[in-house]
Amino acid sequence: MKYLFRITAILFLFCSCLLAKPVLAASSTSVTPSAFSEFSAEELKNKDFSGKVLQSIDFAKVDLEEADFSDSDLRGAVFNASNLAKANLKGADFSYGFAYLTNFDGADLTNSIFQETILSFSTFKDAKIDGADFSLAVLEKWQVKQLCADAKGVNPQTGVDTRDSLGCPS
């Protein structure tokens, strides 16, 4: 079942890339909905989003380095080609989200939830993942290997062991 979900998610991603429609005019970075339109790209670095409900928000090609998303509700959010290096996502719920080509290098993902999240081609170098839950998340083999090197702990909300959620070898 786990592999069926991953294959379905990858096929969906592949098909959506093939069927993408051209855009007439757009910004190189965008954050939707318009609640964040008052912030420039520079102002999103180090921004405090802690404890906020940010369900289904789309952060596309945005630099959120060292931003604080601790204990935030990011269910269904999209971080497409965004920079979350050294960001604080401690205790964040990013279930059913999408983070394609996103940089999580050095981020604190302690006790965060990534259940059924598509994380294809995202990087996690030196990310702290103690107690993170990646159950049914879509990850490449090289990502799983990278994450398993430091995986430990049990998520306090879901009760799932981090190594088990990644399918790490014993």
C-alpha cells in the first residue's frame, strides 16, 4: 500500500508537469493567498510564522531561510523550489503537503509531521529530524538514505518512530 501511494504520487507529479499550461504573466516568486502580499521576498527571510494556521498556502520559489514555522499548521501547504535552510519547523504539521526541489538543509524538523507529503528532490543535509514522522511520504531512495543516517526518536503526536516511518534498515 505504501509503495502504491508513492507510485501514484510520482505519476501524478509527472502528469501534472506534462499537462502544465503556459502562464501569460507571473512573478518569479509568489506566496498565496494574498495575506502575504504585503511582504517582499527579503522580508520573508527570518519571518515568524510560529503557531500560525497556514493550510494550503503556496510558497513558490520563496526564500524562507531561518523562518520560524514551529508548531504551525502547514497541512496541504506547497513549498515549490523554496529555500527553508536553517528554518525552524519544530512540531509543525506538514501532512498532505508538497515540497518539490525544496532546501531543508540545516532545518530543525524535530517532532514535525510529514505524513503523505511529497518531498521529491528536496534536500535535508544536516537537518534535525528527531521524532519526525514521514509515514507514507514520497521520498527518493537517496533522500531516505540521507535521512536514515540521523533518524531517531518517536513523534509525540502520532506515536510513530522516525526510523520506521522512513523504512530505515534495522
